[in-house]
Amino acid sequence: MKYPEGSIVRHATITRINHWITALCFVLLMLSGLAMFHPLLFWLSNLFGGGQWMRAVHPWIGVVLLFSYAGLIVQFWRDNLWTADDTAWSLSIGRVALNEEEGVPEVGRFNAGQKFVFWGMALLIPVLFLTGLVIWEVYFGALTPIPVQRIAVLLHSLCAITAILIWVVHVYAALWIRGSMHAMTQGWVTPGWAWRHHRKWFRGLAAAGSRGPVPEAGRHATPARKEP
Ligand code: HEM
């Protein structure tokens, strides 16, 4: 994929495809899950060709989500490791919300909020998968007693609600930070965007003469400008 001259690569094509497969699976699981959660929302099953189709397809989409998210974990875990700067950034969240830059630590490739989303989903998706297996009647129904399945349903619902809340925050932040959606659809950002939102990451790329997404990947690429 060709990126504009002078731009910084934020997410490689394969990463973006992986992300949007994850997003599609999540939305489909949310819609079908909500339809099964409450009779008032059962009308959503029409999107899947009726209740039976929806019930059959929901767990399989869950399997795809598990593998798809595993792909994101492999690509993103290093850049999501928690640092002292993230604690300081979280403590200055009031300033961040007011778009103030004074007193807010410089941010690496991902900020503390993004790291929270990343690790939150990394915990919830496997729990959703395992509890989902227990209640996947057609294949595993006979393997566990009813009381265990009841606990699994409860845990599955609680994790799903938490994951949906985290997803809402994620989408809100993606729309709130101008240029963020562009990063995940086109793959590149301007040096100004990187400087403003992820200055530590930008400095790292500039020092390595890389245009991203990580310093190692850009060894043979056009060097990023040192200053915006
Ligand atoms: C369907 C709606 C979604 C939208 C509009 C959306 C949007 C975005 C955008 C714009 C970014 C790039 C942020 C940046 O480069 O700074 C991003 C990153 C990311 N998204 Fe999503 N996303 C969606 C769904 C999901 C879901 C369902 C998951 C996980 C289950 C997810 C996991 C991630 C992860 C792990 C990153 C990388 C940032 C990090 O590691 O924290 N996204 N998303």
C-alpha cells in the first residue's frame, strides 16, 4: 500500500483488516446477543434470518472474534504495556477531557484509555468464549450440569454488558479524536497528528528514522521529519 509523501504509518493494511473483522464480529455478536438477552429486543433476530439462524450463527461468530482478537493482541501487546507515564496521564484525565496540553505527559503509540480498552477486551473476550462454550447446547450441552450452565449464562451476560460499555467508550473516543478514524481506515496520519496525540511515539519514530507504525518496521522507509 502506498502512503502519501511525508505521512506517518499508524496501522498497516493487515492490521486494519484484522481490526475491522474484529469490529464486525463484535457488532454482530452484540446485536444477536441482545436479541437473545431480552424479548423486547428479539426483533433484532430478523437481521440474521430469524431466531434459529441467529442462535446457530452467534457462537460461530464468537469463535471468529476470539481468533481475530488474538491477531490484534499479537500485533498490539507491546505498545499497550502499562508505564508510569500512563498512570500520570490517567491522573490528568480532567485536563485531557478539556483538551488542555499543559501538565499532561507525552503519550506513546497508545494512551492509557486505549490500553484500558485493549486489556479489558483481552480479558473479556476469552471469558466470553469459555462461558459461551459451556452454554453452546448443541455441542457441549451434555458436558456440564445445569447449575454450572446457569453460572456460565450469568457470567456471559455480565461480561457482554461490560464489553459493550467498553466498546461504546472506544467508538466515542475514535470519533472524538479527529483523524483517528482516518488512521484505522487509511492507515496513515500526518506528522502534526502524531505530534499532537502521540508525541512520544512520534519522537521514537523520528529518532529511528522510521515512518512507522513501529520503529523497526520503517528501517528502509522514508524517514519521518524530526519536527512537525
Ligand atoms: C465498530 C466500531 C469500532 C470503531 C469505529 C473502532 C475504531 C477504532 C479506531 C479509529 C482505532 C485507531 C485508534 C488510533 O489509531 O489511535 C481503533 C483501534 C483499536 N481498536 Fe477499534 N473500533 C471499533 C471496534 C473495535 C472492537 C469491537 C474492538 C475489540 C474487541 C476494537 C479494538 C481495537 C484495538 C485493540 C485498537 C488498537 C488500540 C489499542 O491497542 O488500544 N475495536 N479502533
